[in-house]
Amino acid sequence: MQKKNIFIASDHAGFDLKTKLLKNFPKINDLGTNTDESVDYPDFAHKLTKEILKNKKNVGILICGTGVGMSIAANRKKGIRAGLVNNSKTARLIRKHNDANVLVLPGRFINTNEAKKCVQTFLRTKFESGRHKKRISKI
Ligand code: RB5
């Protein structure tokens, strides 16, 4: 049985939050960026989604300034369900209802504590399946 791997990536606007989150979640695999020097968010979205698609159990976290660019880029890939959230209630629902495999955070519009709660909730919550499974199959 394959093991679940957790990945995280950000652009420069998400670098600070990513660094803080990694201190709390040291088992998460960091795919960069590694400085606050300007980079292009699609490069990091694609790097992360490539890893997620290698194994159905894998999940990821993407961070850019608003979270919108990362969401758009990640959701272009078949098999990726990326949800942009700014609170832990939504983080729970994107797992329960949408079976999201990527959590997207808005680095410039969320505080560190709320972001930590989002990650913890996202990683702990299971997909509810049932009626939600049928809906996902229609995407
Ligand atoms: C970078 O300045 C910013 O545009 C990016 O982080 C993101 O918010 C794009 O959607």
C-alpha cells in the first residue's frame, strides 16, 4: 500500500507563511520557493500537482498572495481539486464535500494561526463520499 505524502509550495508572496507552517508541520515535503525573490506561481503549482498526481493519497498545500493564481493553475490539471480557503471551517468542507487534494492559502490575507488551523483541519478531515461522490464525478 502506498504511503500518503504531503507537499507544500509557494511563490515569493507565500514564502513567509510557508516557512512558518513548516516549523509546525515538519513532515511536509517542501517544494520551494526558498527565498522571497520574485518567482512565477504557475511553476510551483505545476511542480506540486505533478507530485500529487503520482499517488491518489497524496495531498498538497499551495500559497501565493491571494491564493487565486495558485488555484487557477492547479485546477487546470485533471485529477486536481484545489480549494482556496481562509478559515478552518471551509478547510473542513473542501475535504468533506469536495474531496480536495490541494489546500490553497492566501499568504497576504490570512494570519498564521488561522493558516495553521486550516492545514491541521485539511489534513485530518476525511471525504464524506455519498452524494458528494456523484457530484465530483460530474466535474
Ligand atoms: C505576486 O505578486 C502575486 O501576484 C501572486 O502571489 C498571486 O497573488 C497571484 O495570484
